[in-house]
Amino acid sequence: MSLEKKYAKEVKQILAKYPPEHKRSAVMPLLYLAQREEGYVNKESMKDIAKILDITETEVASIVGFYSLYHDEKAGKYRMQVCTDLPCALRGADEFLDKLCGNLGIKVGETTEDGLVTVEAVMCLAACDRAPMFQTQGPDGIKYHEYMTLDRTMELIEALKGGKE
Amino acid sequence: MSKQVTLTINGKQVTAPEGLTVADAAKLAGVDIPVFCHHPKLEPVGMCRMCLVEIGRPVFDRATGQPVMENGQPKIQFMPKLETACTNRVSEGMVVLTQSEKANDGQRGTVEFLLTSHPLDCPICDKGGECPLQNLTMEHGSGKSRFNYDEKQHLEKMVPLGELIYLDRERCIQCARCIRFQDEVAGEAVLGFDERGRHTQIISISEPGFDSVFSGNTTDICPVGALTTVDFRFGARPWELKAEASICSQCPVGCNTTLNTRREAKAGGEIVVKRVMPRQNEEVNEIWLCDKGRFAYHYTEGKERLTKPMVRKDEKLARASWDNATKTAAENFVANKKDFVVLASGRLSNEDLFNLKSLADTAGGEAILYSDMDGGELTQLVGVGAGTNLGTMGKGDAILVIASDLYEEAPIWWLRVKQAADRGATVIVANPRATKLDRFATYTIRYSYGDELKTINDFEKKSKISDAFTKAKNAVIFYGNEGLGVTGTSVLSSACANLLKETGHTGSANNGLIGVWQRANDQGAFEIGFRPVADLEKALKNKAVYIVGADPVGDDPNLAKALKNVKFVAVQDIRETATTEIADVVFPAQAFTERDGTLISGERRVQRFYAAVPAVGDSKPDYAITAMLAKQMGVILQGTSASVVFDILANSVEALNELTYDALAQVKEQWPLVGRNDVYYGGTTYDNTKGLGVQLIPLAQAGGAVKISKVRKEAALRPKDKELLAVPSNKLYDLGVTVQTAEFLEQRIGETSVAMHPTTAKKFEAAEGQVVKLSFDGVQAEAVVKFDETIGTGVVRIPRSMGIAIREPVVAKVQVKAAAGKAK
Ligand code: SF4
Ligand code: SF4
Ligand code: FES
Ligand code: FES
């Protein structure tokens, strides 16, 4: 079912917040809406949004690609987004990421076998002074984890297994 | 002219129009500031930092508003940091340093950063030799990088963005020129950035990929070898290429092109065209081309090219000498003097058409234009005035497009009309279905097929739309042949001409009528005196026919039948066609790439094209063949060179009286300055050194009395039950002789489909994608049904030149084929 049909009321509410000639700005809330169910925006939804807003699918995809809070692929229960941008890299983010992946037995972008954690490398999350850092995105929202070490990260993952963050 | 400001660049005092960016002002003054993301045709974004310069501005006393003086000079305050020349606008008294130590240092730094992750595979890169990054690295780069080369990131090198354009991810420097071109200029934002930072990459997820007919232009303005065309990639090194000026032969816009050629082993040591590039003509195509113009030139090549004259002997065509072939044809034409007919198309140059018309006139024959569209007599009277430049139309002006899908029929006009809309022009799009121009239109009128005349007549009634048109400072009408044939377009063109006359929109620049013709030189054919006929079958029956540059047998079974019952057929073309197969005599003609000549665009601009490659086999230019044939018939015509024929033509065709062949080759400086050594500024488009052409003066502008004959309404066609009104429509990539042979265009040409409103389809129990049988007027055909909710019911829209012969609206029987499947 198209997004417009499935969430008719929400789509209308969202569009009502923008003047018709600037309706393309509604792309952000619409993407959240599209992402709500599966945790990522699928191709069909991108098409739907493009149609609703009279922009191209590529423009929609480009926005999904830019923000680390939108996703175009299915992931584990939690996304662990490690910042590897320059300031973090200077504080060893690359090494941290390598080791973390090694410990979990996955590559960047992959999900652990139990479907719990997907590790991603992202650009600056505006916590440069507290690196190494990552953010988790999961059922309980977005959380920052700063000054991280491998041990503390593994502890966190254990806790997540238990359903607590 | 806009206000000028005075500033100093590198110690030299210069003036520049207010509002210009520092980068552009410097360019104007002959100072090259290195740029990557900046392009004079795009909005500034300042995202690459290549153009860093020192900028100082005069200091003003807050209290008095007067400049503060220092040692008798205005005090100049420099910003503590370097600024981007591409985002700062010039201002009075500004001081710019583009080559100071500080500026150089900044520029060097930017190049060094860019190269930290550039593969530098210039030796195998298509852009190598004409690459801004390569050039600027040589000029501004430091010899050594302080970065670790082993850590360069490596990315995919062959990413098809569509089947026509390939992306090399490693080479992209993320300047966004391509994205911005598609968004700002083409109005089709089908490219975008994915991800961020080091991971940023160009994507296109449209269907088909990179869904725009302007895609090739991005390869010209991409400042690196990241974007390449499927046609040219790994095709040649730029420095091996010779360049010759030409004119696109695909549609009536008349885009100025450059043919890049080289001798190559793959072609058996022959000199061949390697690519078609835009050549700047700001009044025609600016620095752009559509993809059809860029890619469809391959029809001039291949083994189907005719190389030798042929004469039918014992039922078979056999090679013959030029003398023998022309003599045979001449004897037959002389013997059937009363029945001599010349059938020629707007694929030919003015020189060819002029000789053909002269021959027909002197020998007492008839000259028929092979076209489904009439109205060229009217464009001679009230065509757009000399000085017309769509690029100057904007606020206060109006453009009406009727019965034409400009995107499919004349893409660069589409682009220019869209840009006029961007500048505030009132664009009125009147069509029987939705077209891509609707999005940019101020008003959209949707009429039913057959109501074209009524639509124009409605402009006489008072309405918002008619008001906007009538009161416009300048107004242009584009009319086409969507849903219409010769008779329909004749009626429509008169109505449009009348409307222009009544509203005072004739006889001056940016006012008048433009025919969206089917072929590049239909306008020229009209000027020279060729006319289409409504009933071509009848006109050919039992005649002795000389067919030039047309394939009636391949196009239409009815014409094929008509040509079976003729006294004699001589066919002159560049390729083997279904028509050459039935000919009694065949003359091999040279392609436009092999000879000189002139064409007249829909805006009535006479333009020259030049020979770029040697002729194939024994082929000759059309005008020369006609002169040889004429001689055998006892008629003396010139055939030595295009310029000689042009001079005679200019003398005898009144509208061209003032013209000389040389005048067509004149150029003047155009802005922006492109195509010089600094490919980084305008891209790889060519500067115009071989002629901007000359626009003809329509009678209305010359002060002649303009009489437009009364418009007659035709009786409407009435389909019965089980029948539909079949209407012709145009498609950019079709199966016409001039497109078909470019293999990589196959996907864009697609299968033959016809469009119906879902309700209509339902009535016939046809689902989308199902095959239907159509029969009308001696034509039997099958095609896949596509739904179009924007057209009226009771109508089936059939594309021209896609295997179903349709020249004008007809009543058609429709039957659904039992099982769904592919069309034959
Ligand atoms: S592909 Fe070329 S034009 Fe597009 S962003 Fe990359 S370098 Fe610039
Ligand atoms: S718009 Fe017409 S003349 Fe221009 S390049 Fe395209 S086909 Fe050729
Ligand atoms: S660089 Fe990592 S948070 Fe800013
Ligand atoms: S920042 Fe000025 S050219 Fe790119």
C-alpha cells in the first residue's frame, strides 16, 4: 500500500504544516513516518514521498543518504553508529571501530548473528571532544555513548542483550 | 545595460557589470581564477574552495558615509582570510589579488587536498588532455603530496548512472556541477549526492537511470573524468581529435555542434566522427545539446551506407557509373515529363533543396515536401522577427506552446522555454495530454484531440490566459503536429498566425510563429518553395518520382503501394532503405558530416555546416547529384560547391536576398567565454569560430502586407462503436532513419506502445501491457497498450516512426489480442 493511503491522516497533517509552494520541506517528517515500521525507508516509500512532494526519487534518496538518522537498509535491533570523522579519528576512532568489529565477528555495515547490533561508520556527530564515541539507535531512541573503550562497549552490548541500555 | 562598477584585479583597473561574481569579472578582464564548482551558467555555491583569492574593500566612515583615505588613496581593508571568488560579487573600489603568495598558497592547498583521494589515472582517463583538475594540478599543485598515497580510498570505476552515462567514483571531486545542472538548468533533478564526507557519491535512482535527455551535458561540465558517455569512453584521447563545426541534423532547433574526428585502425584507417560536442551559440543552444543530437549521429556510418550508383537491370539493382545512372534517370524523367515529381525532405540542405526545386520548376515537375506538417508559408510571413533570442525572454513576455511536446520534439527549445518560465515569462502550454513542460507552465490548457482550432479561437474571448497573452510585451507561439497531419497543421498555423497578428505580436524580435517541424531543415524547404500535400498517395500515383532524403516505402504501406504503381522511381539517400530497394535507379548521397551546406532552423536562422570526414565511396553531395541529373535532362544547374549554389539561391529566394555565404560564418564575442584553454571555466564545449548564422527577416518585419487566409474548420472524424480516433504523436528516440542505428539508444527507443485512457482500454477489455491489433486505412499493426490518464477517452495515441504508419488522425478499429505478450 502506498504511504499516502496507509498513513492518510498523518500525511495530511504533515503537509498542512508547510505552505504548498514549499511542500518539499515536508520530506523530513515524511521520511520519519516511512521509517517508523521497518526501521528503514524502502524504495517504494521513497517513490511515494517523491510523488507526494513533486520532487524526484533521487532527491529523496539523497536526503536519506545524507542524514545518519535515516536508513535505506534493514538493520539489527540496535544501530551502533561510530563516528570516524577527522577529530574522532585523531583520537583513535578507526582503531576502536576495527577492534569492535573484530570482537563481534562482523564487518562495518553488518549485523551480529543474533540480529542485535549493526555497526556503522558515520560522519561527525558533534561530540568530537569526547571521542571515541558512537550513538545507538534502537527501540528506546537515540543515545550518545562517549569516551568509549572496547570493554565498556562490550558491556553495553551485553546489557542490550538483556533488553536494557 | 546594467550598472558598471570599477575594481582592481591584480593591480589592473577593470570595469564589470554590477552583480557579477569576482570569478566572472576576472574572466571578463582576462584573468583566470581557477575554479571547479563554479560555472557561469549555474548559481554559485562555493563548495570546492579552488577559487580562493584575497579580496579587499574600501573602508567607509560610518558617520559621513565617505571613503576613508590613506596617503591620498582610499583605505582598503582586506579580510583576514582568503575568500571565494565565485560567491563574492564585485563592488565599487574592490581590490582583488588572485596571485598573491597567500592566494597561491590557498589554491595549492585545495589541489593538494583534492588529490589526497584522486586516482590520478590520467593516462587512461577520457578527460586527460582537457581536464580542469589535470590542468590546475599542473598550474597550482605542489609537486609532492604530504599525504600518504597508500591510504587513498579506492572506489568503483564503472558505475552506470543510466545506459548512456558512466560514473567513475574515484575521480569525482564532489563539485556538484552535474547535480546542479540537472536541477537548475534542465529542471530534472535526477542526480544527487548520497552519504557524507569521504563517502559522498553521485547517485541516480530514476527509471531509466539518469532519466533526462540532457544527460550528456554533464560530461562537458564535469571538471574531471568522473562522468563519461557510453559513446566516447575509452574512444580516443582528446588531443588526437580534430574539430570541425557542424549543425545538428536531428530537429529544427539547429543546435551548433562540433564534430570531433580522428583517423583510426578500427575503422579501417578511415577518419571517423568520435563524438559530437556543443558549440556555443547563445541565441540557439547556448552551450548545451540534447542526447539525441549528441549520440544519434551514427546513422551516417555503417555498412548500410550507399557507396555506388545503381541501376535496375533484369529485376535487380546493379552497380553503375554516375554517367549511366543519371542518364537512365534523366531519360525516364524526360519521357514522363508531364508526370515528373520531386519528393524531398527537410533532412536536406538548402543547396540540395534549391537545386531540386529548380529542376522541378524548369522540367515542369512538381516539388513536394515529405512532411506531415504544414504552415511554413506562414512562418515566412509572421515567423519570429530577426533578433529573436529565447534566452532574453522573461518577465512580461508570453510563450504559447500548442499541439507540441517540445521535450520529445525539440529538446533544447524545451530547455529554453523552461528557462524563460524561470525568468518569469508567462508560459501557456496547450496540449491534448500532459507533457513535461506543464510543470513549468503558468497556464495549462488541456483540449480534446480535434479541438486545436477552438483552443486558439478561445483566445479571442476574455480570460486570464488570453489577457496574459494579449498584453504581453513580446509573444511567441510554438505549434506542432501532435494529433495532426498536413491539413490539421495548416488550419492550426493560420489560426496561430491570426492570433499573433491581431494581438500585435508580429514583426519584431521575440515575437512571432515557430513551427516545431519534424526535420532539421523543413523551414528551409518551405523558404525554397517546397510544400507538403495532404494526399501523398494520390500525388505519387502513376508518376515518375525522384525521391531524395526520404523513405516513404519504409514509413507507410500505403505509400509503398502507391510507389508500386509508378512509371519510374529514382531514389537518392545516404543509406539503404526500403525505398532504395524498390528504386529503378539509386544515387548515393553524402552525409552532412562529409560536406558543406546550410540549414534554416525553426527560428529561421540560416546556419552553415562544414565537412568533417571524407565522403564514403563514390557518394556525392545531393546538390551535385541533382545538378548532374539536371544536365542529362538539359537543365543547367550549379553543382560545384555549396557556396556557389548558395549564392544563386540567395539571389533568387527573396527572404535570403541580403545574405552571403561568408556572412553566415561571422562570429562575435559571446558571454560566457568558453572553450578556450581553461576548460575549467565553461567546460569542454567549443567556442564558436565558424559562424553564428543569420536570422531571416519575416515579411511582417520587413514591412510587407501580411495576408493570412481565412481559417476553415475541418469536419471532425467520428469513430463508431469498436472504433477509436487514432492520433499521431512524436517521440524523441524513434525508429527513424536518423536514430535507429545507434545501438546504445535501443533501450531509450523501447518497444512500440500506444496510449489510451484507462476507461477506453476498459471498454475494449485491454489491460495495461496487453497487445492490441490496430487497423486503419490499409494499415495493420500490433502494439502494447500503455495507460495515459491525461488524454481523452475514445482516443488511441500512436507514436510516429515506431513501425505504425500514421500521418494524420484516422478512425481505427481496435481488437485485443487474446493473450498478453510482447509486440512483434
Ligand atoms: S561527477 Fe563530476 S560534475 Fe558531478 S560532482 Fe563529481 S566531479 Fe562534479
Ligand atoms: S535539440 Fe534538436 S538540434 Fe539541438 S541537439 Fe537536440 S536534436 Fe539536435
Ligand atoms: S568528529 Fe566525531 S563527533 Fe565530530
Ligand atoms: S568554491 Fe569557488 S569555484 Fe568552487
